Amino acid sequence: MTDSLDVHLKELEQRLFDPAIRSSREELTKLLSVDFREIGSSGRIFGFEEIVAALAEPETEAVRSLEDFTLQGLADNLALATYRATRVQPGNTTVRTFRSSLWRRDDDGLWRMVFHQGTPIR
């Protein structure tokens, strides 16, 4: 994996923090595979349609950040991203999680997330 891919996939992860992207089905289809699966930090399991619906629901204003991003190549078209995420909600409630994502370069040349998991940091 190249440094430019590392930067590119980190940028894609950060796009998913953007409320405008999170609430747009069109934008999410550019970032998430139709066979996407997520095990959320809540323990809930989501498929593509469930996550699109969940992200479309209004959310309290939160500031999200990403730290310690690393990328491991698994194949020419598959990479594992891991990082720590912090979400600060109104009232300064802070939630920290470990995150992992599998990214796949699809036939159209776009990298799309196929799996994501969030684990709360206690």
C-alpha cells in the first residue's frame, strides 16, 4: 500500500464524519459498498440499507475526530484501516472508540467500505 492510498482512505473515513455526507444516500453510495456490514459501537449490526436509514435520522451536533490512523494492505484491492475516533456532543459528552474498516477497490475503480466496526474505549 502506498502513502497516497493511506492519505486517500483516511480522507474517505473523515468524509463519513461529515453530517452532509452521512445524510446523503447519493454520497454514501460512493463510500459504502452495497454489501456493506457494520457492527456498531452499540453492538447493533447494520447492512447497507439499515446504515443509510440510521444515518439519515437527525443527529445532535457532534464534533468528530480521527487519530492514530493506520492502513494495512491485505490484497491489491483490499485494505484494513484502524484508528481511534472521538465524538464530542453538546454538553461536552465525549465518546471514544476504536474503529476498524475494510476498504475494497471496486470494478469502477472507487474504494468503498465493505465492513466497519466500532468498539467503545472504556
